Amino acid sequence: MLRTLLFISPLYVTLFWLIVLNTNADKNSPPRAFLGKFMIFASVVYFSHFLFFASLKEFYVWVDALYQYASLMVYPLYYIYFRLLTVDERFSFSKHARYLLPSTILFLFYVVGILLAPKTEYKMWVFQKNLPFSSVGIQWLSVVHVLIKAVFIIQVVLTVTANSLLIRKYGYKAAQYYSNMHDTGTINVNLLNLSMILTAVASITIAILGRDFFENSTFRIGFPSVIFSALLFVIGWLGNRQKPINPAYEVNQEDKNELADLELNSGRKAGVLQKIQELFEQKKVYLRSSLTIQEVADCIGTNRTYISSVINEFSKQNFSAFVNQYRLQELEKILRSGQNLQAHQLAELTGFGSVDSMKRALKMKTNKSLTEWKEEIIKQSHK
């Protein structure tokens, strides 16, 4: 019973996130939806593992080719997911197919080998690759199988390296788009990459050791099963919450031309700044926790490049810090009014959206905790 639970636990995790990420329409976004597709391939991998280790090998033979394909697809798909978080607005076959091409070619080579091999020999070879086989099809499959292992390891190394570079290059841009501290941080996306790095280490170890090493030991199969279940759950949980860290993507040429014109016109800059100030001081748009720079641009009737440039030049802050200074002013007003409110109520009333976002913004601005700052404000209001 325990052995079966260990086999099936990673499958349960991937199926759970497959359903959540592909059906959660209220929170849908291109990266989140694509992570759901990643979970489809991951579930094929762990379903195949279940058949193999649960003594259902007569069924595993029929999905072996799909297992090889799915195992080759998960890391390229995860890299594309990170590209959707950073540089690409949405998935496109014309743009992203090249990352999936090696996996697809090797899968087709594998299928050719299956078709060339005698069925009886193929069924034996799947589980006993060290036996001598003379057929051309099995020899072909043996070569392709070695290539699959080599390409898999290369994919793992390239994916985690490339993801780290994307985070480093584009992580800061979220603060130029979102107003909420939770959305601007790259902590979650770094954890996403770290989780995949740990998964990658475990995957490479298992690929080197081979399935036979784990087949006859509950302890040996239990260790990677628990690790994969935990890491895949973390990936799904973080991915379900993670927004793009570079949602602005590329600025088009028209925006670049308009920005150049704006930089030459100081009067026009002042006009844009006045509209921004009116929007924040009179309409208090900062009270919306989900506020983005695109929404501000739409209200003013310009583009986000203008808004970002003006805010950066006149306030010497990114968009997130600019919005949060208004939220902190609102927080100070509430505290001075003498209202006895809980931290979560203060966060909701001031537009922070969460207590953690409010505390982080306050710490960055004053280097004080909420309690310390609150006591200071109350003391000042009593004088």
C-alpha cells in the first residue's frame, strides 16, 4: 500500500495543478495558463512512472514513447513559461517551436525505432536494455535512448541557467508596472527557479542511476517520490500566484518616438505630471491594490512609457515606490485620526492589498516596523 502511494503521489500533485491552472479563469494569464500545459506533460511522466513501478508493465509498453517525449518536453516548456513571465507576451508556435524541436525530433526517431523493431524484442528491450538484441530496430532504439538521456541532461542545465539570466535581466521591471509590493518582487519567481533546480538535480540523478536502481526498493523509490511531490506542489502553488515580472514587454517604435518628443518638451512633461498628481490626489487611484501603470496611462490618455519616464524623472522613484508613498500618506492620516484598526484593515483601506506589502513598503521608506512607526505617529498626534 505504501509503495503504491509513493508511486502515485507525484501524479496526484501534477493532476491537481493541471486542473487548477487550466480551469481557474478568474485568475487566468498567459504564463499561468501555460504552466498548466507544463503540468499536462509532467502528469504523463509520473503516470508512466506509476505504470512502470506498480508492476503494470504490460500497460507501460504502450505509453513508453509518450513517456520519452514528455520527459524531453518538461524543461523546454518550463523555459518557455519563464519567457512568458519576462520577455514574451504570449505563447506562439512561430516564436517558441524552436525550443521544442529537439524533443520532437528525438520522439519521432524513437517512434521509427519502435516501428522497425519486432514487437516481442521491443517489449523485452523496454525493461531489459542490457540484453543482446540483433534487430536493426532495437539497435536504432538503443542509440536514440542514449541521445535522449544526453539531451535531457543538457536541457536541464540550459533551462535553469537561462531562467536565472532572465530573472536577473528583467526582474526589476515589475516595479515599473505594478503598484503592489507583492507583484513587484521577484522572490516567488526565484523560488520557482530554485524549485526547478532542485527538481533538475533529482532528475539528473535518477537519469544517471536508471529506473532499475529504484525498482526493487520501497525506500529508494520513496525518496525521489517525496521530493518530486513536494517540489511540484511548490511550483504549482507559486505559479498559480505569480504575475509576469516584466508585463510591459517591448515598447513599440511609436512609443519610442513619442517618448523622444516628450524628452524634448519640458512643458509637456509638466502637463503629464500635473495630470498624474490630480489622478492620485483627487481621485485617489492608489487605493486600488491592483493598480498598474497601464491603468494610469489609460486614465490620462497617454502611454505607459510617458508615465514611467515622468515619474522616474520628477520623483526619482519607480512606479511602485511612487504609488506606495501615497498609500503611506493615507496610512498616516488614518493613524492620526485615532481609529483603532487591525493591520489587515489598514492594508485594505490604504490600497496595499496585504499586510506584508504594507510592511515591506513602510520598511523601505522609513526603515521602521509597522509597530514602531505606528507608535511614533500616535505620539506625535498627541502632542
